Amino acid sequence: MLSDKAVRWSAFAFSIFFTVVVALGYIPGINVKPHVHNPDAMAAMPMAADEHTMLGLYTISLLDDVTHGLSALAFLIGALLSARRSRLALTAFGWYYAYDATIYLVTGVLQQKPFMTNFGLNAPHVVISGIMLWIAYRGRTNVPSTTVPSASVPSSSV
């Protein structure tokens, strides 16, 4: 079981992580236009003005930056205030990112994207949401554990 202090430090670590994710989107050397083998295809599906490609892999929109930035802020506030609020942030955003990953994994399957490409693009949210939810649910120290009572077998009298 994680202590309350460890849960708060975990929330603080996630606040730093999401701040770095947003900041990485604005470093020119990391965010280059992807190499396109077919310029005609790129012209048919241009990137929106508020989008950039992080590390040449992930298309990040302004909505993504706002989501990651609000995640960082929520984790920072939770970490500064209490373990309970840290767990709330871990639970809320853990489920949010898990749901996001599920939607995009299913969409990738329906669009018949190659499995490794689909999984690779969604793996960060799968891993991050799993860690958040593990910390949120397994880190509870104030909830008594419940045990299942063993069923008593009546003795037969003959």
C-alpha cells in the first residue's frame, strides 16, 4: 500500500510530467513537420493551424495542450492540498485517459490501422492511465480490507 505522502508525490510527479508534455510541443527541434512520401495525400488532409506533430509521431492539437495543461494543474493542486484530492485527480484523469485510449484503439481497429501502429500511438495513454488508476485504487490506506468469510460446511450426522 502506498502512503498518503507517496500518493501526493505521485500526483506532483504527474503535474511535472504533463507540464513537460505541453512544453515539448513548443520546442521547434522536436516538433517538425513529418516527412511525407506523398505530398498529394498531405494536401488532401492538411494539419489544422493549431496542430503540431510532437516527436514526429503524435499530432497534438490545442485541445490536447489544454487537456494536458489542466491535468498538470489538477495534479499540482491535489498534491499541494491533500492525499484525498490527489487520489481524486488520479482517479478522474486515470479514467479520462483510459477512456480516451479505448476510443482511439477501437477507432484504429475500425479504420483497419496496423495493430502495432494503432497500439504504439495509444500506448502512452494506456500506460499512464493504468499507473494513475493503480496508484489511486491500490494506494488507499484508510479503507479497511475486507475478507470473504469462509463458508461453514455443516457436518453430517449419520
